Amino acid sequence: LVEIAIDTRSLPEGSDATVRGRLLSSGKTAVELLCEDGRLRYVSRSIITQVTLVAHLRPAYLEDSELIEFERKDMKRRTDLQERAEKSTKGRDTVLWG
């Protein structure tokens, strides 16, 4: 859970300059929040003045079985993808992995 302070110059007069909620994603230009009232909000990075971490909801890395399972599946998916790419090149080194 985070609390984001927004530059008041970008808001209508009398609006609340803080947004509270669960951080869902963070992109190049905006962050996505699930607010306390259940609405999804996208806040532009250019108007954010402060971000405060209120609570961290994920368990510790070694205790997070969901995350570990996701990483295992992702590694398997990447391995399968690379094997298929190598088979499709038939000995030619045309696949670049970066």
C-alpha cells in the first residue's frame, strides 16, 4: 500500500492532493493504483511529488510460494522458447538473445 502526494498545481482547486491505494504497476509515464474506494487510478509520474510506502503486503522472498512457482514456470517457458528457436534455425546462428 502506498500514499502518493500530487503536485497541487495539476489538480482542481479544493481537490485532495494525496492518493492512497495498492500499487498495481509502474510504467515509464504513469503508475496504476487500486484506490481505497475500489477505483483504478492512473497517476502521471510528472505530477508525483512524494511516494510513501504504507505497508508491504508480500511475504519474504523465500516464504513467497506464489512468486517462486511463477519464477519456475517462467524459467521453463524461457527454456522451451529458446529450444524451439534453436530448432527452427537448423544450425544457423541467426537468433540473437539479449
